[in-house]
Amino acid sequence: MHFGKLARMVSSDTATAPAPAAIVHPRWVRITHWINAAATIVMIGSGWEIYNASPLFGFTFPKSITLGGWLAGALLWHFAAMWVLAVNGLIYVVLGFVTGRFRRRLWPIRPSEVLADTRAALTFSLAHDNLSIYNSVQRLLYAAVIVAGVVIVLSGLAMWKPVQLQELAALFGGYDAARYVHFFAMAAIVGFLAIHIVLAIAVPRSLRAIITGR
């Protein structure tokens, strides 16, 4: 009788115990995400200082949000972060394809669904119940920022070594054109980061998930 009572207690405890939270982001995603984030912030700050030395447009970035202090210092920060971003980003992209994560998370992207989810987001009615499933807007933004990341690295290499990598520079229309491509790719990434941060604040569970994985 005592054994029967004990078995019922164990069975009751097991039935009421909460199920472990599902893995939303595996460890490799979390590690590469935060390395990419740090490298990107360094590249943006130093890139703005480099831009200020030879502006493309009629404005410069405030000194308080740039990194490096002057052109040479900014270049050192920029090149150091560039290699971190290039290597870590390559690891992220390769693992994304090999593990099938990109196929599961970022595909398909249908224009009609993007428009519907955009309207829902603008009216604050877009659901975020399941963090393991991206809505169409997220799929489009994540796919676009990956493309922007590839473009910004390649255009940066074309600007850095326009003679040695003249074929790559020619692909962008030459050194001067590569500067414009690089700038607009940077602007796209900054825009993505702004949206990304706002969504992380609006949906705190998503921030916890990229830290703990669950």
C-alpha cells in the first residue's frame, strides 16, 4: 500500500511538472549572433569616422557616435572588425545552410504574406506566440540583412584593394561606385539593427531566447 501511494505521488508530480522549454536558438546561432553584433557595431562606428574624412554627401556623422578618433585609428578598428565579421559571418551562413536552418526559418518569402504581416505589425496585431517560427516580415528582413552583409564585405574589399582585386572592384563599377554601394549597404544594416532592437524591446522573450537559447 505504501508503494502504491508513493507511485501515485511520483506520477502526480511528473504530470504537473512543467515541460522543458524548447530550444529556439542553438548554441552556434547564439555565439555567432553576438560576435556579429559586436563586430558590426565596431564597423559602423569606425566606418562613420572614415566617412567623415571624405564625405559622399553633404553631411558628416557626429564625433560622439564615431570610433577611432581620427582616420588612421578608425581604419585600424575597421579592418580588425572586418575580419572578425567576415570569418564569423561565413561560419554563420555555412552552418545556416548545412543545418537547414535558413530553409526552415527564412523560406518561403511570399509578397502577399509580407504585406499582410506588415499591416499587422503596423497595427500592433502581429502575433509572436511561437518564437521558433518567423513571420514573413522577419524572413524578409533576415534574408535582406544577410545579403547586405555579403555586399558590404565584398564592396569593402574592393575599396581596400582596388588594384589587387580589380575584377571585384569592376563588379561594383570601380572604386568610387563601390564607396556608394558600401554606404547604402551600411545604411540598410543600420536600419535593420534599429528595427531589430525595437522588436527586442517590444518582445522581451525574443531577447531572452537569443541569450539562453530557450
